[in-house]
Amino acid sequence: MSSLIINIAVGLLYAVILLVFIRAALSFISPYPTNEPWRLLIRVTEPMLAPIRRRLPPVSGFDLSPLVLTLVAFFLIAALRSIS
């Protein structure tokens, strides 16, 4: 049972990584959200990125919060996999 919960958590963390990657890639192409899927992506990822962004200022104009969130997610995945 705990293995199932860990696998679900790992899958959700991979989904977060994918959504953050898509958001970061789209922000270089179109920084202003103009369509509904792009706005939905922002609404889903912003609650995770905003606390990091408040504590980590932009470096040379680049927002590093997606990188930090991705690294934290990979560390959590590694920790969960070592448990199971």
C-alpha cells in the first residue's frame, strides 16, 4: 500500500516538473498569457512558484524559481524512491 502511495507521489512530482518546464519554455516564446490553456498553466504552477520567487530575487533579469522548484522536485523523487 505504501508503495502505491509513493508511486502516485512520484508521478505527481514528475507532472509538476513537466508543467514547470512547459511554463518556462512558453514564457520565452510568449511572456504575456493570451489564451486560456496558457492562463490555466499559470494558475496551476503559480502557487508553487510564488513562495520561491518571494525569497529568491531575479538574477540578471532571469527568474530562477522554476529551476529551484524542479531541483526540489527531483530531490523529493530521489528521497521517495530510496524509501520504497
